[in-house]
Amino acid sequence: MKNSINLRFGVIVGMITVAALSRFLFLTPSLANFSPVGAMALFGGAYFVNKRWSYAIPMLALWISNLVLNNVVYKEYYPTFSFGIEPGVFVSFAVMVTVGIFLLKKVTAQNVLVANLIGTLAFFLVSNFFVWTEGKLYTQDMNGLVLTYTNAIPFLKNTLMSNLLFSALMFGAFEAAKRQVRALAY
């Protein structure tokens, strides 16, 4: 049983790690917000038995990949060292993990689709609310709040499409692996 737990844990961590590394493949402006992070959050929420790991592992993967992306790939946007932590993104990410925990107790195609729709919308609402509260880009009134969400709508499509694609890949691969390797199914 212990080997089953270790194998399952290792496979889940490995899949989240591969997803985080794939963030480096989609770095064109036309693919802004096309990223596996939402799928990583839902996947961790669904499959880690110990729900502390559901938050810790995907957030660690997000943080490390942000650290590299911000300081190497996007360094022109970060004049000083970036610690890779953007509170709005991490709170939104935690909300997506929570969606995975509650909506994906039973992993089915329909549940994964619903979790993606709800998780993407939650990420959109929470992360853009944080953008508005920073007060750097928009006025701190109702007009500024509406403008924040309005200007973010074009990014919503890529977020949803990437969440659906990467969820299909991650959940599909793990479910297929569970049928082949009994130790993953426990």
C-alpha cells in the first residue's frame, strides 16, 4: 500500500511539473494567458488525497515557473528581481484548487468541464478584482472596476481554451494510467 501511495503521489507531482514546464512553450503575444496553470490547480485539487498537497504542489510549481519566467523571459517588465508572487494570481489559483477539490470528487468528463468553466470564471473575477484594487491601471470607482473587467475579456478566451486543453490532457492521461496501473487508482 505504501508503494502505491508513493507511486500515485509521484505521478501526480510529475504531471504537474511537466505542465508547469510547458508554460515555457507558449510565450507568444497571441497566446497571452494560454497556460496550463488552471489545469494544474484543478488536477491537484482532484487527485491529491491529502488536500494540503492539493494547494502546496501546484502553487510551488506556479511559483518556481513564475520566478524563471519573470526574471528571464519577461525581465523587461520587471526592472528589479521578481519573487514571482502576485497575490491576485495566487489567491485566484487557490480558488481554482478549491473548485477542483469540491467539484472533482468524482472525475468525469462532465465534472471536469463544469469545474473548468467555474474555475476559469472564478480566476477571471478574482484576479482582475486584484488588478483593480492595485489602483495602478484603473480608477478606484465603479467605472474603473467595469473597465478592468471589460479590458480583461479578450484574455478570458485563451484562459478557458488552455484550461480545457490542458485539463483534457492531464485528466485524460491520469485516468488512462489508472486503468493500466492499479496502484494509481487506490
